[in-house]
Amino acid sequence: ETGVTQSPTHLIKTRGQQVTLRCSSQSGHNTVSWYQQALGQGPQFIFQYYREEENGRGNFPPRFSGLQFPNYSSELNVNALELDDSALYLCASSLDGYNEQFFGPGTRLTVL
Amino acid sequence: KQEVTQIPAALSVPEGENLVLNCSFTDSAIYNLQWFRQDPGKGLTSLLLIQSSQREQTSGRLNASLDKSSGRSTLYIAASQPGDSATYLCAVLPNYQLIWGAGTKLIIKP
């Protein structure tokens, strides 16, 4: 059974650019959630996808967008990058949105 | 609004000690509570999941309890080892999103 994977591991971008982060969910899981974790803080919920539909969204601006594919993998897109977007981006998958969530290793994004 | 607090923010103990990490939350309407471990710069490893109907869960040297009425959970680590050094986070699931504490940074001294 393959766990949650994320790519890339690290990414360096400049302010104003756009970035796409990818996540493959654990086998059998149809729900993917994305979180942003700033240094020294707990993760903050960005949004969740359930069977290719957005199922909920946290307090993030519209320049944070995503989608989920038929195989339940997911992408997080961030447009017009700002310095404060520098963080660890975590993806979690679960059987549905109300069960145990399993996390990938994260993508470290640095915006210069 | 659900809020999660973890105390202490940091803890340093000698190897071999038993220790307790605390997590409190403000709203008892939750589906479950999870404890996670995070090593520096790494992702999150799920340690224990307690469903709202359960009182505790055990895995090896770890035991987590849940008291919804008081809004509290504890993570008990028995016979601590240097390899247990990490940040421990608790998170509650009130709907579809996990609400997180800021974590307790644990250092086990050899």
C-alpha cells in the first residue's frame, strides 16, 4: 500500500510567480485536504476535495486554487506569489473527510 | 469558534522518564482527535486517533486519552528515549477540517 506522496520536495520562486504543487492520495482514499504550515506554527486548512469537488475552504484568498483528478490525486495552485506564502504545504488523504487523515512529507516553498 | 491549545510549548526531560503532553479544545462537538509527530522540516506522522465515542487509545509506549466534557486530551509517553525528540501536535476534527494546536517541542536528553 503506497502512502501519500507530494512533489516537488522543495521549490524556490520569486514574488509574483505562480506555482503548482502535487499530491497523490493513499490507495483507496477519495478525499484530499491541503494545509499550509508556517515555521513554528500549527497547520492552517486551505481546502478539501472529495470525489473531485471542493468540499470546504479555509480563510485563504482566491489565488489559492486546486483540483482533484479522477484517480483522486490533487493539485494546489498559487498565483501571484507573496513573500508570506513561504511555508510547508502539506497534503492529507482520508477515506472521507471525517476519518483519520494521513499526511505526505510536504513541499517546502520559498518565495524570494 | 474551535480553538486548540497545547501546553507546554516546549519540554526537556532526561531519557527514561514518563511524560504527559496536554491538549485542550474549546468545543466538544468533534468527530475525532489525532496526535501527530513532526520532525524538524518534515511532514506529519499520525500517532494515535481517538474517535469521539472513545476514551483512550494505545500504541506501544504511547497512550492518548480524550475527555470531551472537559475539552482535554493527554498524550502519555512511557520510558522516553532520545528518538522521541520531536514536535507533537494535536488536532481536532469538528467538521471536515482539522483544527490544530501549535505543538509541544519535546527534547529527550540522553
